[in-house]
Amino acid sequence: MTFDQLMTKVKGMSGRVNASGIKFLAVQVNIKGENGGVFYVEIKDGKVTAEPYEYHDRNCAITMTMEDFNKLLDGELDPVKAFFGGKLKVDGDVGKALEFSKLIK
């Protein structure tokens, strides 16, 4: 999968996320490896936005490979197991990363 295909997938999923009750959450996703890139997901007043840019005022940043992030999106990889198994790195508020992972399940 290319980075552009991943962005299309994430943007499609963002329209189906129930983010009601979340005032603000900003997560930067760093995809490492050959088809890597950076994007962010922002939830503001229940509205979800995903764009292929860095987000400097984020709550946290997560770093994964393309393969592992796709498994996470598809429900094939548990985020907690990925974190403790070294497949998911969190920089910043780990609680916000967990909140983010619950939204994409």
C-alpha cells in the first residue's frame, strides 16, 4: 500500500467514526519505512479531520510501520499489545493515544 492509498483509507474511515463527546484530540501518525509519511487526525467538537501534514500542537504522536498500522486499522492488531510488543511507539500523552486507538476500532 502506498502512503496516498493509506490517506484515502484513513479519510474514508474518519467519516464513520463516532467522535461525539470529544472536544479535542490531535494525533500525529508517523509511518516509517519505504512507503512512509506523516499525517494527523484531529477531532474538534466531534468533527474528525485527517490530513497529510505534521501537527505541532498535538496531544501525542504514534509511530508504526505501514503494515502494522494497516493491521491496527483492520482490527487485526491490538494497540495495547502493539505498544508493549514494540510495534507502536508513542511520543506524548499515552492516554490520548489509547483514546485514539479506541476510536479506530
